[in-house]
Amino acid sequence: MDPSEHVDATGRDMVSRVGSRRSRQLVDVAPRGAQTRSSQCFEPMRFCFISTQQDWGGGEALCADLSLALRDHGHGIHWICRGGTQVAAHLSQLGLSIDHTLLGRGRSLREIRAVSSLFRQISPDALVMNDTHAVPLGGLATWWARSRRPVRLAFKHTVFPLRSKLKYRWLCDRVVCVSQAARQTILAGGMDPSRVEVVYGGIRPPGIDPTARNEVRRELGLLEGTSLVLSVGNLLECKGHAELVQAVAALPPSIDAVFCIAGEGPVRTALQSRIDALGLGGRVRLLGFRRDVSRLMQAADLIVHPSHLEGLSLVLIEAQMLRRPIVATAVGGAAEVLAAGRAPGLWTVPPHSSQALAQALSAAWRSLNDPMQREPIEQHLSAAAAHVQSHFTIEQSARHLADLAARLAGD
């Protein structure tokens, strides 16, 4: 492969080396008004991201946004992923440098050798492994390359227990968790606490589209006075959409609302069958995969997030930045995102309970239609927006990740 093909969007040649890691400290010139954790940072590094996933999810969106933020700060970025997938299509649309070396989940010797060959060409300073299958692929490829080994960072986006401690112990330098809840899951599995870091996920503050509400309602054919309740997430059993459908079936007819679920996934057929069986075809709609989630959120009167477990929840971060009322299960990292457990405009429920979800939806409906509740709800939504904007932006996440990589590179 011609090394000249590996030039990222900043124009920096990904193959050439720029000095040694240990001489990379310099004074950070931050934008005026920006908050920095220290007056020192490190010269640009070369980050290589690996994803073996086929579908686009929250973890992929986070790593893509991280790579864009790092690129904006002058770091070199290169991605390795599977060709012909949603992940490859999204990364390409974002203008990121991509190599389609992977033919599958990265389990074959051929793929490991191909990735190691690529490492010898681009010589990354830091390797970011997006998913559990990327860890053995990236870790083994760094050994096979027989060249200077990059800092190896394995992301943990979920609160699922570790299946194999050994691969995280031997094939990465740090496990990077997106929340304290994810970190506690890792530690419960016996990992050394000194090898587990938290880099909170974040998003770019969404732009406000004043036309979104009217346009989305027109697109969905909603009548005047009908509320739009939105749930966003891949159609997986753990996202709790089945409980949401059951909860809607229990709501009284006096609640004039249409419930839309934006997302795609393997349980779609079963979910649609359940909607049809309950006679909810006119009240619950599956919108499929949408690229305009922020626009949908801005049009929504209420966001519902009924997930059974969450590593963090970028959906709840964005919903709060947009000052949307929320009904959610405060599980895992989602509890760390929510500004308060109980407050006007926020209703939390236990997971797996369609009854509790129906009660919360009814309570939200009453409050949002009560003029006396309008001011306290608006006050809380403003406070929640300020909370997430000060703790969960992609700029903060990228700076933390770059600091971690540079610190480990200098050890």
C-alpha cells in the first residue's frame, strides 16, 4: 500500500514521524474563555482508531466525535474498520481517513497481519480500540508489527461484565470507561484499578433549528394539540422498547400523544408485531434509523429513555442540552448524566417495569399540561442544560483522552 494514501484531513502525513514522544510538552494555546485543566499539553500525536462493528451505535458515534475533536486540535487521525458497513459509511461522510483492512470481526490471522503491516506504515502513537473484538486484533497486531508499540487504549462503552480479563490485562495499557458505572463493572471483574480510567463521553452542543418543530410535526402528520413523545436508540432488547410499547397500551385515551421510536435493530419485527397486536399502530411508530435525531428531539415534547442498562447515554446528554423534559430509567451511567433524580421536568423509573413507566408518562403529561408547573419545569431544564454543558462536551472528552495518551506515552 502506498504510504502517500495515508494523509489525514489536516494534511499531515500519517507516515512521517515528528520527533520523539518524550519531547512533546508545550504550552497550550486555548481558545479565549475555554476551560483547561492545566497550562501544559502535548504536541500533536497520531491516533489510530479500530472498530470491528458493522452497525452504527452510541459507542461508534462517540469515538467518531472524539476523533473529529482530536483532529480539530491538530492530532493525526486514522481509522481501521470493515468495508461496506454502516460504520464505514458514516466515517467516510465525516471526512475521516479510513482503511478497510478488515473483512470480518478481526479474528483471522490474515487480518491481524494486515493491521500490523498498516501499523508499520502509519506508526501511530496511540491506538484506540472501540469494541471488545478490536482489543485482541489491535493488541496482537502491535506485537506482530515488531516496531515501536503505541499506547493501547481499550474503550468500554457498556456495563456488561468482562468476558476475558486476560486480553484486557495483556493486550492494552488502559481500559477507558465512559462512566464510573462502567468502571465499577470492570473493577468487579477483578481488573487492577490503576489500569482502568474514566473518560466521560460527550457530544458537540447541538445547533438549534427554529424550524424543526413545525417541519417534523408536518412530516409525521401530527394534528394540532397532539404531543410528540420520542425515544431514541437501537432496537435491542436491552433498550426497553418492549416495556415502552406495553406502557403506552396502558395509558388512557385522554392522553393525546404519538410515540415515535427512532432506531433500527434486530428486534424491530417483534416490536412491530407487538404494536400491531395491541392495536397501537396509530399511536406508536417505528421511524427506523434517522440521521436527524437532533432535529427530532427539538420537535419532541417529551423524551423517553426506558433502557435496562447504560454505559452512559449520549441521548440523555443531548436531550438535556436541548432542554427537553425526560422520562428515563436511571440505570448505570445514565444516572451520572441526569442532573437530578427527581425534579420538575425529569421523571425516573426502575427498569423492566411497564407499569412504572406508564405511571411516569401519565405524571409527565399532567405536569407538562399544567400552567402552574411551567415555570419550575423551565427552571430545572435550564439547570440541567448547564450541568451537561459543563461536564459532558466532546471537547472535554477529547482533551482528557489526549492527556491520558500523552501521559502514558511519556512513562
